[in-house]
Amino acid sequence: GLYYKPGSLKARFTRLGHAATLAFCEQHEIAVELPGKLVLARGEAEIERLKTLAERAEKNGLIAEWLSPEGITEREPHARGDAGLWVPSTGILDFSRIALAMAEELDRSGVELRLGTRLLGVAQGREGLDLEIARGSSSRSPSSNLSTGFLINCGGLFSDRIAIASGVDVPVRIVPFRGEYYRLRPEARDLVRGLIYPVPDPQLPFLGVHLHRTIDGEVFAGPNAVPAGRREGYRRRDVSPRDVFDTATWPGFWRLAGRYGLTGVAELVRSFSKQVFTGSLRRLVPEIRRRDLLPARSGVRAQALYRDGRLVDDFIFAESEHSLHVLNAPSPAATSCMPIASHIVDRFLESQGSTPGRD
């Protein structure tokens, strides 16, 4: 709840999700640590932005402590800043453990999980939607049909395409951004106790290159944010002509590029220059050196973008008579997954004429 506009779904779901996640982990004996998050500011401009974050934290019911330079080094001995904001409730865990525990619960409840299944097409059926599906990743895999009275689309990187195929008027398109990470070599991990962040740019939904410790003791650095050449473009060489075409023909992408072109160039430079990437980290922890950074995995953010170039900064949904579509669920979607699920169920029940929370 530190970053999000008071009253937004993100702000509300994050608070609810924090409590629900801790309760779920306790129930399923999943390890959780609460090392806390430190947000650092340098210079008057960043300090003013940090004050805005402190105000948002208070409005969102979040405990956040203002720190002097001396207070910063007490929390993170190797970090430096002119001012800091300390959030003690920020935690870390292995989210794959949560996903596996949820899958086990679904299986015990009689829910069928069809993993490795592709959606090839959607058509209007007699009493709902007809889905053409195929098992496996091969284009030669035989297809079959599946009829449903109601479709809930949580397709992430492909959510807009699924919604359009379902006959829904979608106000956004998904533009994929790859986030590239490094990890600190074992000898440098002691430079970071928990999570260390810069003050984010309030005009962008990205939090900036930061450092975070994982539940197994690793420390990751990143991510930057660069356009990906493919919706599942986890590597630089991953390029899809269709995905590139869809991005290039969406007017919002070029309006975004015109508005934040210099920021985009800086992100690209940081993507190709390990030295520049290291420089961003050294603003947080000056002792980090280029040799401390080892290659790590990348992620792809499914960023929803309006036609006028505005980045969607909250969870958004679209629906029709036979479908509900989650069109934007970026960070903090992991923390918020359970409240998001409750929200989806409530909207489904409302669409069926039932009362949420009673059926």
C-alpha cells in the first residue's frame, strides 16, 4: 500500500492481500520472513516525492517510519541516502509454494487443472462460449472443443486477445516490457539485509531498479523495463512478428514513446551496459561493484496501455454476458491474488443475479 493511490483497487487489495497471504502461509506451513523495505531518497526533489509516499502510506493505513541518514544505516548498514522511508511489514516468501498449495486445494475440491493447454479460438455458442483448445505447445497438437456457460479470463500477457476473441470491446492493449535482473555473488549478499528501493517516478508504474533478498538467501538486483520483442520474450533474442506488429500498430505505444522517450533510451542503455546498471545500484548501496553482479532470470510485465498512451496504473476488468476479463493485474498482483479472486467471484455472482458473499 505504499505506492498506490488511496481508494484504488491496488491500495485496498494490497492491504487485504497482505493479511490473507500471511494467514494462508501459516495454514500451509510456508516459510515467510518480514525483513522490511527501505525506500531511499537523494536530493530535495526525491525527498519531496518520498514525503508524498509517506502521506500515501498514512492514508492507506500502512506503518512507515521516516528515517534520517543515520537511521538508514541502522536499518541497512551499507545503504546510503539523504532520507528514507522504512516499511517493517514488507515480507518475502517463495510464491511457487503458494501456487502449489492452491493447486492441491483445488484438486481436493474436484477442480480439474489442465496444464500445458493452449487456447486456439473462441466462438459464440448456443448458451455461452465454445473454446477451441489443444494440449501441448506443438502447432500439430490435435484440437478439441470445450463449451462453457461463463469464461473468466486471467490470461495475463494474452488477456486482451482472449477478450477480443470473446467479443468484448477492450479499451487497452497489452504491451510487453521485459524486466532484466542480476543477482549478487555470494560474497556480496551481506550488503543487503532486506529490500532496498529508490523513490519511484510518480508518472510511471515501474518502481525502479532495486535490491531484494529472497527467502533462500539470494539477493536480486533489478529490474529495468524495456519493450520486449515477444509477449513471452524472456530473452533479448525472443521476437514474434505478430507481437511486434501489434505493439507497433497500437497508437498508444507511440504516444507513450513520445512522452517518455528519454526514459526509454536510458532503460535501453542500462539493459546493454552492466556498468550503467551497476551505477543505478550504487546510488542505493555504494559498495556494490560490477564484479558483484551475476546473470539472473528475466520477467515480462503485461502492461496495459490506453489508446492515448496512458499506462494503466490499477487493476481493470471488462465483462460481457458470458465472460469476465482481467485486463491489467501487474504488481502487486501476487500479494493481492486472494482479494483479486474474491473480487472476480463477486462480479461473477452479480452477473448471475446472485448476492456476493452469500452464495
